[in-house]
Amino acid sequence: MNKKLLGKRFREIRKKLGYTQEKFAEIAGIEPQSISKIESGKNFPLLSNLEKIANKLDIELSDFFIYSHKADETELKNILNNTFDSLPQEDKEKAVKIILALKL
């Protein structure tokens, strides 16, 4: 999972709902610095925090992981290429197998 992409989506949801980082943190019961670090892609949120936030905001947990709603084909290719390039060889081979399986 890409930290920066998750952070971007996290920020999109927060802004769409009209919350500041401070209010979002208050709702989640976590420190505002944690929100900042998640949104900047420095940290992954704990799953328990994501669940808490989703429940309190009455959204689905999966909403945090739906990235493609705004990604065009070029952006998707860039995400795939950058992610693929950062993988060790063994994981690259696994990724190719997964992609080929999706074509079936």
C-alpha cells in the first residue's frame, strides 16, 4: 500500500466533510499530529483508528482505500510504475503474476 496515496485519500475525505485536521483528530480520538503525518504520507494510520474514524463519520472503511475515483489512466500507470520499480525482484515477479491473472 502506498503511504502517499492513502494520505491523499485521507485528506480528500476530511476536506470533503469540511473538517480541519484538529476536528478530524478530535472525532477520531487521536493527536492532530497523527492526522498530519498520515496526510503527508509519513505514517500509516492504525487500522483501529481508521475503523474508529469511519464509524464516527458514518462512512465505509473501504472509502479510505478507493483511490481510482479521480485517477486518470496516466496517473494509474504512474502509480503502478513507481510501485513496481520500488519492489524487490521477487515481489516484481509476484506482481506480474497477479496482473496476468487479472487479464483472465
